[in-house]
Amino acid sequence: MQKFWGTLLALTMLFSCKTEKELETKEIAQIPIIEKPVIKTYGFNLEDFKVVRDTIRRGDSFGELMIAHEVDYPKIIKIAEEFKDTFDVKRVKVGKPYVILKSKDTTETTQFFIYENDRINYTVVDLRDTVNAYTSRKKIRYVQREIAGMIENNLSESLDTLGVDYAVTISLSEIYAWTIDFFSLEKGDKFKILYKERYINDSIYAGFEPIEAAYFEHKGKPIYAFAYETDSLKQITDYFDQDANNLRSTFLKAPIKFGYRVSSRYNLKRRIAYYGYKVRPHKGTDYAAAIGTPIIATADGTVTESTRRGGNGRYVKIKHNGTYSTQYLHMKKQKVKKGEFVRQGDVIGWVGMTGNTGGPHVCYRFWKNGKQVDPLREKLPTAEPIADSLRSAYVAYINPLKEQLDCIEYTVFENVENNLITLNQ
């Protein structure tokens, strides 16, 4: 009897072990095999190639680089002659990164040359049997930023505290250049901005898209700004306020974009140390800035003078229409010549100290109907508002943007990281 129970127990254990092993085998077979994802760069799996990375150095040329990597001369000639529109070999720039992909076999044949035009766009030169060239761009993730803050000292410092790209500061100042003097801001003035930042590989910052909408409250007066395309064929986009008025004026408020201060205003009773403190009318507005700072045309017009004369030093004068003319004095150097047509915002010269001047600045003079006047006191004409035919579409477009701006809370500096919103690509 004892033998019987021993045999039964042994059989039971054998069956049980077999069953467990079968189940384990079955479970192992059912576990899915996870393949390592293929990560592509420039559209290639770089593990398939021998990769050479470098930058264009002074004296480098495309031809010499290709010869150094044993590319056949006829292929180099074909790229240079037949693919100029895609890749102009004469325009490779010093400092630009490039990548060469070679075969992994013993020959290490150069198969692709990849030139980075900028952080996002690149050109691929296919050097295999059939030579080819094409452009492409890296995968970009867009992150919307909602910025809100108050002025403590100046706009640049306030936005820098919020971790905003300095170029965004410039862009915002240009949007409001016709309506707000950013060098007369007051403590407590408020601003809000909506725009998108670009990131490569989720982490590498690659600049920003144009500001979509903004809000600025200066001396208690709120001014909204919304980017809106008024001509899709010509791709003309301008900024308009909540009432569909164009924020752009016929004239900019200053002949320097940023980084200046008004050192002397229009004053017909000013006494000047240079002339022994005698009364010498100052019929201009002085904008102090570092030597070499670009001076811009405050409106479209034709250059009537670009010369050097007496106390004015080097200067440019522009006739804008039958009513208005402007003049820019004490330049280090002019960039334009008499007879040239310039657009608003074009660089026409650089700040200097030529003529009678105690320091680097540009003296900005303004004529209306042949008489010099103070441009800071003039009510200057504005650009055209939204056309009536576009008004209803404009209002429908800005309503959600305005609501989004209104809902942004002014950022507490300790929480600046909380103003990022990732967008779907």
C-alpha cells in the first residue's frame, strides 16, 4: 500500500512539473519581441554608415572636400552645374556643419554629403550611382508660450527675467513701435504675448514663430495686437488692434530700433555748451546710442541727400511725400546714396560722431510742409485699417486669441516654467 501511494505521488509531481514547464514555455512564447526603434537623422539610419562630422572651415570648398573624400570628379562637376538651384556649391559658408556618410565596408565609399543650411533646413547631396541633390528639414516640435509680466525697469529686463529670447523683445517692440515709446515706459505697465517656440529633437531651441497676439497696457491704456494676413496672394501680414485699426503708422517713432535713449529733445530755446551756452535752437531729437548702431528710415521715401557738411557731419535726408521729409545727422557712415528709394525700417547708415557732437548719437530732424517740427508732438498719419470686406472675418479670427490673452495670469517669477504649452505637430 505504501508503495502504491509513493508511486502515485511521484506520478503526480512529474505531471505537475511537466505542466508548469509547458505553461512556462507557452508564456515565454507569448511574450512579444520588442524591436529597437530605428532612429533616423536627416532621413537616414546612421548606424548603417561610417559617419564623418565637421564644419566648413576658412578656405574650404565643396570640390576640395569631395576630392579629399575620394569622390569622382565628374560627380562633383555634375552637382556644381546641374543642381545650382538646390545646392549652390559656391555659397557654402564658413562655420556651417556638414555630415558625410560613407559605406561601412572596406572601401568606405562616400555616399552622401549633408549640408546644414541652418538649424532646421539641410541639403542632401546623393553621390551614389545616380547623382542627385534635395533639400529637407528636421522634425520640429512647436511649443506655445503664454507670457505675462509687469515692467519694473524696462521691457528687455522684464522679458529676460521671464526667460524670453531677446529676439522676441525686439519683435514686440517693433509691433508697438508706432504706438508706444519703449523708453518712456512706467513701472507697473503690463504686457502679454502669445507665440510659438521651435524645438529640434524635443530639446534643441531653434528660434520662434512670429508673435500671434499681444497685449500692452501703457499708462493705463490697453492696446491689443493681432497678426492678420490681409493679402494671401502677396502674403502681407500686419498687426491690428481690437478695433481693426492698423498699429503701423506712416512713421516710426524713432530712427533706431532698440538700445537708445533720447538725450536731447526738440527745443527752440536750448543752450549748448559747445557754443558757450548761448541760445541755439535745437530743431532735432537726439537719440544716443553706441557707435555703429544701425540707423533706420522712419518711413518709405527717396534719398535726396547723402553727404557730409559742416556741423551736421555725415547725414542722409529723405523725402517721403509732398508733406514730410526727415534727416539723420552725425553718421559714422551712410549706407544709401542720393536717388535711392528706401522702405520703412531699412538701414540707411550707422551712429557716429561726425560734425559738431559731444558724443555718439543721431540727430533726427523732421519737416512738415517745409517747416521743421517736433516729431514726438506731431499727430502722424496711421496706415489703413482692416478693409470693410475683411472686418467680420477678422473679428471672428481674433475673438479666441483675445479670450486666451485675457485669461493669462501675470507670471510670478518663481513659476516661469509653467507657461509652456506643447502643441500637436
